[in-house]
Amino acid sequence: MSNRALSGGRAASAPLMGHETEPTIFEMSVPGRSAYQLRTTGVPATALADLIPAAHLNGDVVNIAEVSERDLVAHFTRLSHRQFSVDLGMYPLGSCTMKYNPKFCDAVANDPGLNSVHPGSPAQLTQGWLELLATLEEKLCAVTGMAAATLQPAAGAAGELTGLLLMRAFHSANGDPRRRILIPDSAHGTNPASVTLGGYEVTTVPSNDRGLVDLEKLKASLGPDVAGIMLTNPNTLGLFEEEITEIAAAVHEVGGLLYYDGANLNAILGTVRPGDMGFDIVHMNLHKTFATPHGGGGPGAGPVAVSQRLVEFLPGPKATRLDDGTFAWVKPPRSIGRVHGWHGNAMVLARALAYIDVHGGDGLTRVAKYAVLNANWLRHRLHATLPAAYDRVCMHECVLTATPLKNAYGVRGLDVAKALLEEGFHSPTVYFPLIVEEALMFEPTETESLQTLEALAEAIERIAQRAIDDPDALHRAPQTTPVSRVDEARAARHLIPTEDAASR
Amino acid sequence: MADYLPHTPAEIDEMLAFLGMDSLEQLFAHIPPAVRLTQGLDLPEGMSEPDVAALFTNYTSANRAKASEMTCFAGAGVYDHEVPAVVKMLAGRSEFVTAYTPYQPEVAQGVLQAIFEYQTLIARLSGLPIPNASLYDAATGLVEALNMAHGATTRQKMVISSGVHPHWREVAKTFARGTGHEIVEVPLKDGVTDWGSVDATNAAAIVASYPNYLGVLEDMSEAKTLAVANDALFVVGADPVAAGVLKTAGQWGADIFVGEGQPFGTPLAYGGPFLGLFACTTEQTRRLPGRIVGETVDSNNRRSFVTTLRAREQDIRREKATSNVCTNQTLMAVTAAIQLGWLGTQGLREVATRCAQGAHYLFDELVKIDGVQAVSTQPFFREFAVHLGHDASAVLLTMANDGVLGGVSVAALTSGPDLSIEGDVNDVLLVTVTERRTKDEIDRYVEVLRKAVGQ
């Protein structure tokens, strides 16, 4: 490589002070110590026993923890130092889209003009929020090519289930809810779980030798009892389903609907829209495609957009732009009802709108193109070390396999993933999709530089060399991290979910 | 135009050359032309951050119901509690904010231990031993509780008090379209669930709220007895702040606790992201929805934490999973652990006590106003409902002109007829007081309401 600049995304220099464990906050607690300070209110301090009947009062004190503010800060700061994050370094978890989260989007959403607003306030007093939500809905529809959307689902899985309930409502309105949903064998696990909760049965459709839906087998699975199909395109192998129009036609032919799992929407922004591919229902993971931070496992947001014939069934009420330029909550005429306690993960929605506004149509298109460029560069760069499961042009992620290392040296995909932690990179997704042996799924995202991709490739090459030299050391990796491999079997066998279940 | 992409034109050329390509377009050449977008996205061009910030001031200025303009007396499950700088700053640390689900425990001990501490606190506050690592919000938490009850009993009938928040009940009804659960709502009389009016035979769950959404403290033992008599699980939706001074769900005999964790450090945030609290008895462990963190050791025998009982979860069990939850609300759970650490044992009791004191002080003053009548004669905790004799939505708008967010209109919470209110619902206002409200603010509330109802 001509460019000799060093990687901005490799975290191997992160300083960590030693190898002791962090005490729990309960272990640091000293009775009588406190940190809290409350407002001076002047409200009469009537004894609780005079306000509330004794039958309701708890005779016992619920112990929290009693720490000083200084110890509280030290404890959670040290915990934060025991945690990998996108801000620390590259996080190439396939399918999870751990791109850089612009700080601006957090800041703009955290404005008190948005985050100090009570969700039960009358619409007349929250016109700004209603306009923001209605605007976001319009822009998400522009991105996906759909007619309208609900912003309520709190995460992708909630969006999936919402989408299946929409399918059920649509088919029920036509007299028969139908029975089965088709899902490719490469699908995310949330898909089949959502299908069951939607009251449907799963029919699995096999992939062909190109890693795509087997069209003939799909056609053989279709029938009048099929409510629809759930697809992600590009699929979980990072490959574009090239026969999508044929798939859509076949499913529509039997009266079924097409559901688009938006986990991989970031690959096609500005290039293809799910609506133009024939999809009827689309969920989006705003915490993936639109870069809202994932919070260590949430919050996300999983809006669901639909084609015209499903609009009347959408969850509600929805923030709606009226003819006079004001906004009101309106429930679609045949709405399936609420799928969230309030209006969805509003602050996440605001961040996503800021991200869309900064990028614009041109910027979002570039996001997808550079994500695809990075994934293909990495796939090609690593083909001698970790070959791709399907070695041709991929989209935003590539599924590689450690099978050669396993066969030659007994080093498995998990070992490679763990050794990468010692190299200053987060692991890729391991052993998914299930149909690829020793799968290592890399999604570099568009925000990582060429230097970081090169550093990642060199780290993997060093690991491959270690596989030859000292495979046993790789089985023990990582050793430079706050803890080494943990005993997962013990955790499951003897469940200790709380401090009180631990015998200290 | 602005973006966060590092690629220089020279680097793009270099990368394409490495791939044997001469344009980015070639990367997409295998996509059928029939589905390609030819004109680009129908969106405005990108803008710089300061330009977008200026655009967003249109939204923030059009929100009148914000803290700088109105004193908040609205509750309905979402409360304006003190969130100190220390909690905001710790919870805002980017290591917590920009991490993913802790799939690699070696580099995720920070989030995993914070969740373990959160789980400990939720177990103590619920009085139940098996918490999970969080759900989306209380409403979707209730849905998971119903699914758990179905799994435990194989029955479909869910008997739910109308004292459960109307939105939670509506969400339960939405998801029942898929699971086929039969939702039976039990009416309130004088603000208290009339359990005697319902046939609970073959019920999977008996669901009560403590306090109920109108603020009333119901005696939970009747609901518990009904659950036991019918071999149903007893589900209690409880205000977690109340647990600072009142009996916990576990002490009332609950099999499952669900609650809204927003009061622990999360701002009003226009309704989300919030935090679904969930805990259950050990009998239900294998049916627990979502993630759970457990303690274990690493290969060097150091205490470590890891997500466990993974075999229940959707990515492994797929269509046989009892829940599809994957992403949850971890950051809010971490925030709750930090906020509770800041409050401590005494602080939580103090907050709960002050809420009750403020609410009772306001209640006593309000019912002195002619035409203002309590919806219930029963004891309440931190929130209460009153008939105003005037349309509550209209009164709220009038009060807003005086800088007071006077509460939540019950008619706006309920969609259509509801069994929680006897008589006219349109004049019912739900009012709360938190520890942040001073006596002067409360006195002013009374004056503003008096004016709004023409007295």
C-alpha cells in the first residue's frame, strides 16, 4: 500500500491498569454514606404513616448501595475502561453495523427542547416533536420507497413482529389470516422467533450453491396458505438476492406479502429501494443504518414502513401533518393498535433524523457505496488467509471462513475472533450465518479508513502465522484483556444473576 | 454536504484498482437494472452540522411543553425526577453509549458488570430473584409477562385490571392478535379493581397494577388469592420508586414483576427510550425473555460476567423461542444502576416519601376547589385523578398559558370506552407531584387551576 499513515481505528494502545477485578458497587457500600442531593421544597414533611395505610408500607428497608459521589464516579469510570466501544476502535461485527456515531446527532437530540418534553403533553404543546416525527417518517419513506411508516417499534425485532401483525391484519381483512411464513435458512434468529409470536408457522427455504434463495425450491414452498416471506437483501451472507423481482412476483402471485428485514439496508441506500424491489413491509434498524449509538445492547429503534395497501393498518396514533400546517395524533382507520407505551424511542428517532439531514440524499448514497467498497477490499485482501464463503462481489459485509485454519492447525473461527481482541480490534460476528462452516462475518462499515482495514488484515495475518507456530496459544487467547475466556457453562449451570445469589 | 467518511479520492482509486475495478458503480453491477434507483434519493442535499442544528431549533421552539416553559405535574408512568450532573455524565460516557451487545465478554466486562448490578437492584426492588437485563418499556414488558404466563400454564386467558395503564393494556391487545391471547379487562369501582365481577376460570395470568394508573393503592391480596385459586400466575405492574417505601411485588406474592424504569435517571424524553423492568420467580427462569447476565470466572479464575442461559434466546432457539427480544435498552439499565447508586438506600426512600408528601399536599388543596372531586376515595401514593367539572384537555391548554403542565387528561390516555372510570371521563385529570416540585410551585398550580376552571 502506498499510503504509510497508521490506522486510526486500531485500539491496541488502550491503557489498562492491571489485572484485578472491579468490586461491585455493593461491595463498596458503607452504611450511612450517601451521594444524593434533592431540592429544598418547603412541602410539609408529613409522616408517611399519616398519608398511607400501614398495610401498604414496607416494614423492611430495600437496600440499594451506600457510596459517596466520588466512589460512584470512580466505579463506573473504571467499568467504562473495561468496555470496548466504537469510540475506542474498529468494531467489525457483521450484521450489527457498528459504524461511527456522530456526536452531533446525540447533542442535537439531547436538547432540552426535545428531551424535557413529557410524552403525555397535549399535541398542541408539542408541535415541534410531532413535526419532527412526521418529517422523519416522510424521509424514511423516501429512503425505502414506501407509502407510510410507524415509528413506534423500539427495536428491529419489535419491528418484525409489528410487520407480521400487519400481514395478519391485511390477510384477515381479506377473509383468511393464512398460516405460513417463508424464511431463508440464512435468516437472522429474530425472524423465526417473530413469526411464532405473530401466530404463524415457519417454512424454511434453502439457499442455493451461490448463497442465494433457491428460487425453484421457494416456488415449490408457495401456496395459498402462505402469508408472506421475510427476506433481507442483501442477505446475511452479504450477497444481493439477484432474483428478487422473480421472488416478489412468485410470492405476490399466491397473494403473499414480502417483508424486508432492514438489518442490511445500509448497503443499498440510494442504490435500490425495498419498495422498488416489490417489498410490502420494511423495518429499519435506525441504530444500524442511521448510526444511532447502540448503548451496549440498546436502545435501538425499528420503524416499519409499508406500501399503500397496508397504510390503514399501521400502529397508531401517528404524528400527522394536517392541511393547515399543524400536526395532530391520528390513528389509522383499521390500526392494529399501539406497539409501544408511548411514541417509540423518540430520542433515537431524533438522532436518526439529524443523521439523515446531515448526509442528505447524496451523503446517504455515499455511505452505502463506501461501506460496500470497504467490505470488498477486506474480502479480497484476506482471500489467501480467510477465504470468503462465496467468493464474489459482496455488499456491505463479507462472510469469511476459518475452515482452512481449522483443518490445518485446529484453530477455529472463535480462536481467530478472540485473538483479534489482543490485536486491538473487536471480533467479527462468529458462527453466523448458520449455513457457513466456521463463519467469520466482517462488516467494516464506511467510517473505517483504508489504513485501519490494512491494520486489521495484517493482524489477521499475524494470527494465521500464530496458528502455524503455536496454535495452543490461540486457544487461550485473549490474555491481554481485562478477563480471559470466561466459563460460560458454569454461568449457565449455576445461575448467579444478582449479588444476593452470589455467596460472598 | 458533510459526512464522516475518511476516504480520499486517491484512496478510493487505489482500493478500486486493488479490486480490478475502475468505478464504484462496478461494485453494484450485479444488481438487476430493473430495481435500480436511477434518479437518486428524493431527499434534500446534505447540510453541515451547524445548519442542521439551526433547523432543529424549529422543532425545539415549537415544543411549548418543555422544562424551560412549564412546570411539570404530568405523570402517567413517566415522572420528572431529579437527574444530577454526575449521573448524566457517567451514563453519557461513550464506552457505554457506543458499545454493542456484550457478545465478547473479555472486552465487555464494563457493561456486563453494570447490568449485573442493575439486575441486583431490580431483584431487590421487585422482591423477586430472577431479573432480566431489561426490555423496551413497561408496556412491552407486560406482553412478555403474558407470554411467560402462557408458557407456564398453556392457557390463553389474561385477566387484566383496568387499573393497569391504558397504553400497556392496548399494547397487550395488539400483540394478542398474534399470540391469540384472550384479554379480559376488569372494571374499577371507586378506583379499585372489582375482581369479583370477573370469571377467572382458566386464566393464565391475573394482572394488577401497584399503585394503579390512577395512583390508587389497591390491596393486592385479593388479586393474589384469585390467581392462586385459579392456578394462574400473578403479574404485578409496579412503580419502582414506590418500592422505596411500599411493599414490593414479591411481598404481595407476585410471580412476575413488570415496571417502567424511566424514573431511574432517564429524562422525560417524549416517551423513549425508556426501560422495561422485569423479574420473576425461579420457577419461571427458563421462560425468561431477553438477556440475563450471570457471574462466573475466567480461565484465570477471576470473577467475570457473561450473558447466560443463552439457549432460551431467539438466535439459538429460533421459532421455538418464547421471546424475540434481541436489542433491549441496556443504556437505560446502566443509567438506572448509576442513578440508584447515587440515590442509595436513603435517597430512594427520601424521593418516594417526598413524592407522596407533595401529591397529598396538592390533593388536599385541589379538592377544596368547588367542582373538583376525587375520582377515588381510596389511598394513593404519588398520583391521583380528579373530576374537574370541565373538559380536562381544555383546562390543560389554559393552564399551559400560565406555564403549568397540569397533568395528563385521562380521556387522551384511553382510546374509546374504558372500564377504569365510572361516569364522564372527559373531565378527569391525572396529576402527579415529584420530589422536584416545591411548595411554591404547588401553590401556584392550585391558583392556576382555580383560574382555569373559572374560580
